[in-house]
Amino acid sequence: MSLLRRVEQAQHDADAQSAGTTPPPPPPAAPKPPPAPMRPAQAAAREVLLRDIRVRLLDELSGSSGALFDAAAATDVRQRIEVIVDRIIRANGFAVTGDERLRLVEELIGEIGGLGPLEPLLRDETITEVMVNGPRQIYIERRGKIERVDRAFLNDEHVLRIIDRIVTPIGRRIDKSSPRVDARLPDGSRVNAIIPPLSLVGPVITIRKFAARPYTVEDLIGFGTATAEMFDFLRACVEARLNLFVSGGTGSGKTTTLNVISSFIPNDERIVTIEDAAELQLRQEHVVTLESRPPNLEGRGEITIRDLLRNALHMRPDRIIVGECRSGEALDMLQAMTVGHEGSLSTGHANSPPDMLRRLETMVLMAGVELPLRAIREQIASAVDLIVHTARLKDGTRKIVNITEVYGIEDDDILTQDVFVFQQTGVVEGRIQGLLKPTGIRPTFMAKFRTRGIQLPPDEFGIPPEDPQNPDVARQRKGRMTTGEGVPVGDGSRPTVGAARAVKAGGMVYVSGIGPTDPATGQVASAAIKEQTRQCLQNLKARLEAEGSSLERVVWANWALRDPAEFDAFSEEWARWFPGDTPVGQGTLMPPLQRRAGFRISIGVIAEA
């Protein structure tokens, strides 16, 4: 507006005011057009300029950080940083926009009180993992999917400075003599860092973020991890003091699941947690948290999880929770589970429940104790009651996919059975749908719920009801499921094995493999091959006579032996029942189902009707 125009406008306003009228408002200014987008070459040049400014600001910051930390309030820190930014810009004649200046100020504040370029990522609650692959590449995981973000460090030294800021407050170190470290942030988020020469891409940081508020059962139900019925079942298992392992692959949600399951522990119990980097978030009052310690610069002073686990046994714990078993501490954990610390919990990396058992065997061997494999498996079978297996599915969701009972050992094999499995029902908008459903098998520990006074819902979580003809038998010698006089083999939860089926066809009676179980008790008669052969033949005689045939009319036989070396003892008893010409027949190896039932022999025949 020209000078003459401004004078005329002022005179007009004065005349309007003296006449008692209000001058009309000036016409609104036309909106500024949005800035034209920069071409790629211009954007690259701009980024080089901003990078140069950041380097100069960090150099300036290194000499002023002490005074900045002494500032009384955050507003004081911001004002001092703004002064530094403005001084550097003026001194070097840099031309920056208001938005760029604000971004520089925010980044510098993050350098002072936070983790630099990572600070906004850690504040974003939708991000679950932050991965730094050297100074130029930063990735995040959001809703199970990995994506790269438009942020970067200046150089390797910048990344190293942030790593030192993470590990120093908790007494950890990282340098060329110790180029990897596990640590945690103040909010409990887990951090792993590894630097050259082990990393060839520069310093690498991996941060597994923890929610500011620990997840609850309701949260996991909302996420679709499992159903409310399923968590009610796990609550009953924890209250019944079953020993439990949570297994799964990396990033499958093991620690989160363990956190939620541990919330079922009664508040009046003393809990001791042991971890490499404390990340469990228990909500009970009486909790003692222990954290291992790496060696110092002289290579001394290391405190391992095994050391802490042995010490925890002297701390009068009701429950022991080991964040993760990775090595020889598995042996100490298993021993704790079998010497009075029932209801203990832990996690382990594995692709399936059977893999978890095999990993436990390997970890026990890593303890350096000379134990036969049979003894290790007996220890595992005796200690572990339940495996809760988690998985991250293809759509990025994390779910409980198996709940598996460990119910004994037979023939050097640990016996397991799935009580619940995840059944996929479809995919809706890219999300996998399904339910964790009962398998139709009744676990052997159901009687523990009654003895501990735990009230179950009327449907018992969808688990099949107890068979009144063959009720649950109290499990004895869980770790050594050997069979013999008076030792129960089954409890009615599994299908009856050895109850032969008879079919008439073409004037013949076909009888499938009949087992050595006493029909009155449902138990295996004995562990000796001769006694089992005698019981099989008694059962076979009764079945043939019920079908209008007899042993004398048997024309062909098939016998299945657990151990072929026992053929002579079997043949001796067989000859007593078939004097003269014995039926034509053949022998085979016993199938696994019969072996697990404790059979040493089963017999099938064809006889004339």
C-alpha cells in the first residue's frame, strides 16, 4: 500500500470514528499459495545443507551439554537450544525455513534428554519394534509389518553415542573388547546393540518396545491372541501350581504372554523373577526382581542367570519366574520345579512344543553335567506340566496356537498331547481368523483342580467330561511312566488301546490286535512279556468265544512285539496255548500308540466262524 493510500485510509477511519460509526474491516488477505514441491535435486541439496547444520549443532552441543542439563526446567532447555540454533544459522549464513528451524530444535532436544532420532519413534505407541541398521537405515515394526522410516543418524559415532546413553545408566558397557550388549530402557523396553567388528554395517540397535501400560487379559483377547475361555483355563492351571513353559519363535509374543499368565499368581505369594535384562512387568506386591550382570573390564564380576537361580532357592520363593532359558540354567530351573517350587514359569525359543522339549534337552547338556539322555528326559517329563506355544502368523498377528500337556515318558520318549490347538477358519481383509479349540482329549491333571479347590465352569472349558466307566486315576511317578503291577497306564482321557475289534465275513472271524489289559481293571497285567502274552491270549479266547469261534479254529495270527529280542519268551508261552501245529503267522514291530500304552505284545488272528 502506497504512502498516499495509507494517509487516505487513516483520514477515513478518523472521520468514521467522529461520526460514531465503525469502519468496515479491511478485505481479507488472499491466502498464500502452497509452496511448489521441490525437485529431487533440490531436495537432496536441501538435505545436505540440513545435515551440515546438524553436524555443527552437535559439535556445539558437546561443549554446552553440561550447562543444558543444569537448566531448571524444560522451557529453559528449549530456550537455550533455540539460542544455539539461531547463533549457528546466523554465523554461517544458512537460509532455513521456520519448519526446518523447528525440526532442528526438536532434534537437538532429543539429543539432550533422549535418544536422538529414535525419540519420536519410541513415543509412537503404534510402533512395537525399532531396528537401526547402521547410521543410514532405521526400520520399525507396526501392526506386525516392517517398514523403513525417513530418519537417520549422522554417522557411526552418533549411533555409538546413543548406545552409550542407553547402557551406561544400568552399568553395562560396549566397546571393541565387548562389542555386544543387552540392556533395557527406563520403561522396560528391551535393547540389543552390536557394533563393529562384529557388525559389518556399522552399529546396530534393536529395541523391543514395551507398552507404557502392561497388557491385560482383556487386551490380548481384544488382539485375538486367545479367547476368554482359554485364559480362564490358564488361570486355573496357574492357581493349581502347574509348571509352565511359554515357547515360540522370535517376536511371537512370549514375554507378553508370560506377563499376562503371571498375573494369575495369587497376590499373597512371594515371587522371584530372574532375567538378563529386566522386562517382566508383574503387578503383584511381593515380587523380587533379579538381573544378571556381565563381566567388567577385567573380565571379572559376572553374575549369570544360573548364579541367580541358585541364589533364589535360598530366598524362600513360592514361585520362580525365569524370563528366558537359553543355556545351562534350564537344568537348575527343572530341578527347582521338582523340589518344592511348583507353579514356576519360564519361556524358551522353539518352533513347536516338541521342539521346546528337545531344546530343553540340549540346554541341560550345556550345563556341563554328565547325565544320560534318559535321565534328562525323565527330569523334563517330571518337571514340566504344560507348554503354551505362541506364534506370529503370516498377517503379523500373534496368537497362542498350542496348549500341550506333558504327561510322562515311555521308551525314552517324552509323552505329550495337545489339549487345545489353533484352528484357522479363514482370512478376512488380510487377517487370519480362527479359534483355539479343545482337541477332545482330557488332560491328566484335571484332578489337581479338584484337590486344590479350584471351581471350574460347568462345561470345563470345553474339555470332554470324565468317563464314568474309567475315571481319572491319580498320576503316579509322572517322570517314569513305567508299567507294572498296579501302576495305571491310562486315565480314560485317551482312546482305549488294545480293545480288539471283531468282524465276521465269508465264514471267518477277523480280530484286530488285542492287548494285554485286564478287562476288570483296564490296566496292563504286568511288565513281563510272558505275563502279557498270557493276558493277550486270555482276552483273545474270550473274544473268539463271544463271536462263536475259539482258539482251536485260529488259522492265521499276527503278533506285534515291542522288542524283537523277546520273541523266544513270547514263543514259549504261545506254544503252551497252541500245542502241536501252531497257526500260520508273522511278527511285526509294535506301533507307537500301543508302545505308549505300556504293551510289550499285541495279537491279531483270523479264525473260522
